[in-house]
Amino acid sequence: MISKYTCIALCLLTMGCGGGSSDETSTPASTVPDQNSGTTPPPDINPDPTPEPGPTPEPNPPETNLDSVVVPEQFDWSMYKEDEVKIKTVSSTMRPDGELAGLGGKHFMKIVALDGEQKELENPLQRSLTSRTGETRTKLKLPNEWYGIKVEVTVGSQVCSKVFSKEEVTGEIEVPCDIEMPAGDGE
Amino acid sequence: MNIKHSLSIALLCQTSYVFAAATETNTVDNQDGTFTYIQRINKDSTAPHYSAPSGYGFNFYSHYDQDYGWQHNFDEASNPLVKIQSATLLIRGYDIDSEAFHGTNGEYDGISVDGTDLNPGLLQGTNGTWSETTFDMPTSYILDDGLMNVFLDIDMNHDYVWWKTTLDYSLLTITYTITQNDAPYTPTLSGSPQGCANPTDDFTVNVTNSSDADPDGDLVTYEYRWFVDIGQGEVVDDEVAGKTDHTGNTVLSSQVSAGETWRVQVIATDSNGLVSSPAFFTWELGENDSDCDGISDVNDDYPNDDKRASNNYSTQSTLAFEDLWPEKGDYDLNDLVISNQFNLVKDANGLVKQIDLTGSIQARGGSLASGFAIAFPGTTSANVESISVEVNGQSESVSAETGHSSELVVAVLKNTHSATNDSQTYSFFNTQDGDDRAVIPVTMSLIFTDPVDPLLIGNAPFNPFIYRVSDRGREVHLPNYAPTALANTGLFKTGADNTEVGGETYMTPAGHPWALEISTSWLHPMESVDIIQAYPAIQDWAESRKARGTTWYSTPVAGKCWKCN
């Protein structure tokens, strides 16, 4: 709460503490009073919360300000979910270890954003060829209000796609294609 | 004579040799002024030629993450009179499933020497049989230091255990002579057609330095070896791919198909039998792909530009700054407000060739003169092909800022004050009652010489910041973004700042920021109106760790923000 009192005092003293100070390149005086032209940094004030004895006028309720926000630890103020993700194209053939076998080769991959109503946004987030192992590694930055993404992969004449919520867009995700792989040499 | 055919004969001549168990190195005097050097490396070879990995390597079935290497040497390379007549590397392997019918899912095992891929681009073989693949070893790889570091990349198209192979040996064969005579120059080639080809084209390669082909003036002949990639991702010998084994300088259109890649290797041989380093010319045949970049025209935003393939737009966002750092401001977050949307123009491989910014100065509520800049990690000023900036329709002279060695910094707006200082009525710009001027458009186009990995350069808006015009080191960044090399780090932990280099940055000890990126267009608070007053829901958003109030920026209090009465 000290910070709240500090800011109340500062605002009263400076009538706005962030408009900046003037310097040699600042705007010349104007016809409207410059409410933000504090020329010195805010003074170091330690308000004494102890009330003076005797009657005091009823104070106006203090306005809350950003200083009054109790910020959780390691809060980053970002309005996005940003994660590096590996997107793999997989076949319908099972590997010996039970995973679906990845489709080798460079394929065209399109990543489209889905808004909060899961509608596709007009401009794709990304379009490029995968690596020769059929994968793309990318860092997607998704606004918190979006639902997620849709990934489309073109393998030959076949288009395979899958929708992912933004919570799913992390680590390694797979886009399945109904394509058989040639039998490998196995284990 | 074709190099491949020459090799076959050479191998026949060697059949009388019995190799010892360890690395076998023999030099045979051919009694005609030439010598043949042979070195075979196999499972029994020892360092420095080969150090057997545990559980894989020569004579082991090995898979995608069991790649390994070995080293051939040719000590005679240090003799300047040693001149090479032919040099090949033959690799014998078993069960190499690189048949073309596998398409992109066959077993493709790449071979490189001293870090450069050889041609053909993979081991050529068939299921369940022993196969031999012969590569022409470029003479420059031999004569530079006499060492050839060979590396086998197994099953390049898969990153899990699928195909396996085992190698018997790697055989280096060099036929050389000792003479004052010099080898021919490396051919310089001109191909027709140039660049991206059509399946109706005949391919022809011509040597353009044939009139000055040899430093001694010797007569020179040329040998042609043709390769083709019919969809495997690497070129193989044309006959291996089911085509005619071409040995001249032309391939007819009847041999080629859309989507293929053709490459010719040309080696000059002089009248003394000395050979040049190989030269290559490559034709790409797009399949509905005018620029042959691998992305069909229907999906290509730049169908005739092989350096660009797609526009990739960021969401429009708003950057809002306080400018008094390291002192606290008034938290109206309007000292500079810039809307922005970036287009990352990427090539077919998804690398960033160009970055275009379309934005505008929405407001300037600071009386301090600030510049606005962007730091781009993952590249440097040396990689800038061009930068163009326009402010309010006027071209600005902008170049990469000097003093940054590990990232690129572009001062997009050198003085936001001068750009917004056109009123005799208002000292600020679009932050006071009645001030409703048109926003000031800003565009930037940044083109890289070499395309940049998007994982390195990051997402838009990258690392934007403002700095004080009169004090360049006084940078203000978004929370947890890094200062640039020109930031005055002596100001960290002064005033209200609690920046920890390598940790949390540009926040107060209580975690309050000096800048925000709002994930949409945004109506900034009026002058001296704390953001909490204009957007009360930000408090719940922050205090709930974003669990509530996710769209706080869309619920302003009437009259507290610009144009939201």
C-alpha cells in the first residue's frame, strides 16, 4: 500500500508523472498548459501513514492506479502465448515402437490462425516447405483471445489437416495423413 | 571416356591386390609415368582413419542417428609436382533401399567430404543386395591438405529408425603423375536454358573458357556426367534413375519431366591426362512452379521470384510506452503509441528474406523527444541488403545503427517528436481533449542479403524500444526484452527500475512495466489518465495471471481514453 500512497502524493505534486521532461528537443510552449511537463524526476516521498491528531477533512477516495496492481511473481504482461513447436507430418503406418511413421520429403505446409470463434483468419501465419523429414519447427505467437491454429500439409495430391487449440501448440504436434509408408528395415 | 567407365576398368586392374586387415594403402607404379594410389578403410581401420563407434559403423547395421565418418589421406598432396589424372571414392554397402519407386520415403544416405555433399547426392543401391556407388573426388579436396573427411548421413529423410544399412568399405583411388605440367582450369559453364526450365526444353551445357582452358596451353577434352533427381530429394546418376546414361553435353527434352532436377558435372582433361576440378550446372523443372522454388504457383505469393514465396502477416498490435524510465511515469501508456503489423516475406524454405512494417504513430503523449527503434536478433547489419522507411509519405534516410555486433538495430523513427509536432494548439499528439489529428503512417521495408532463420529473429514486433534522442543509452523496452549494446546499463536498478541483466528486465521491483504490446488496435488513455482508470479490467487480468479479463483492452471507460467517449 505504500506505493499507492506514494503515487497519490506524486500525482498531487506533479499533476501527472510520466509525460516526460523537457529537453533541448522538446516541444515549444503551447497555448494549452502542458500537464505532463514535469522537469524533474518524481521526488522521493515516504508518506507517513500515521494521521495527524485532530479533525481532518473527509478525503476523496483514492483513485486506483497501475501501482495498486499486485503483480504476481514472474508476470510478463504479454497478451500472447508464444511457443516453439515442431510440426510433423505422419503417415498411417505404425513404427515398431508404436508411433506413427513420419512422412519423409519436403511438403507444403500452411498454418492458419483460428479466432475465438474458431473461424479462419484471412492471412495465414506461415506457408513454407517442411524439412526433408516432413517437419517444420516454428515459433508461433498467438493472441490470448484466439482459439488456436489449423495446419494443412500437401503431400502429393493429398491435403491433410488438423486443428489444434493454442494450449496444444507446444512441443511436438502431428498432422496425420492417410498414406502408407513403404516397409522399412525395422529394428 | 566417362569417369564412371574409367573407374570400372581401374577396379578390374586392382583385383589382383589383396588388402591387409587394417587400413590398406598401396601405391602402384603403372610403368607409364603414372602411379595409382589406393586406400581402403573398413571396420578394421584405426585412427586417424577411423574410430569405430560403439554398436554401429562399418560392418554394423546402422540407422538414422548412427551416422559416422572416416578420413582418407594422400600424403603425396604436399608435393607440388603431383598432378592428378583421376580420383574416385567408391563406397560398398548392403541393403541400400534407394530405389526411385520409394519416392520421398526411400533410404537416402548422403555422403559429404570436408563438409560438402558429393554428386550423386546419396548412396545408390537396392534392397537386400551389395551395391557400389562411385563418386568423383574433386581434386581440390585432395590437394588442399591431403586429408578427406568423409561423412555418412544415414536415412536423411527420416528422424526415426526406419531404414538401415551397413558398409563394407570406402575405397579411394587416385591416379597421378609427377610433372611440371599443370592441370586444366576448372571449366566455366553456360547452360541453356538458364535458370528455371520447362519439360519441353533440351538441356545443353557449354564450356565458356575452352579457348583458355589450360595454363600450359595443352589441348583439353571434356567429360560429362549427368545426374537427376526424380523426386527423391537428391540427384543420382541418370541411368540409376531409369534415364539414358548421357555422356555428351546435351539432354533431350524427351528425357525430362516436370518436377525433376538435372545436374551435369564437367571435368576437363588435358593431353597429359591431368584433370581439373569438376564444374556443375543445374536445371530445375518446376511442376506448375514458374520460379522452381518448390512451391507451386497457386500457393506462391511470388511465383516468379525464387527468393520469395510467401507473405506471413503478424497480427496488428499496438505498442505503448512510458518515457521516463528509469523513473516511474504516470502510467497513461501514451508517451508513444505505435500501431504495427509486420509481413515476414519468406522463401520456400521458410527463411525470412524481407520484413515489411506497416504502422502508424497513434499518439505521442511525452514531451521528451524519443526515437523508436527495433532490434532484430539472429542477424547483423552486414546482412542488410536495403532498408527503406517512409514517415507520413516522406522517404527517410535510414540505415542499420552502428555499434551492434550481435544483432541488427534499425532506428525506424529517429525523432517521434518532430514527426508529431505540427500543432500550435496541442503540445502533445492525440492525447488531449479535442486533439483528433490523423495518425501518421510509417512503413519500413528491410531486405536481407541472406535469408534469416525465423527461430533466430523471432516474432514481430521483434524487440521494439524507444530511446531518448538526447541520451541514446536511455532505452525503454517491453518487459523482459533485452537492452541493446547501446543501452546505458548503469541506469539499471536506479530510479524505479529493477532490471536484472539476463533476468527480468524493464519492470519495477513490484513488477510494473514501462511498455506494453496490446494484441490489437487500441484506444490509448488520455493524457495523464492512468491505464487503470481507462481500462480497469487490466487489474483483474494481471492479478489473476491472465485467467480473467483476457480482453481488458476492449473495455475502456468512456472519456478516459482517446476517442472512446
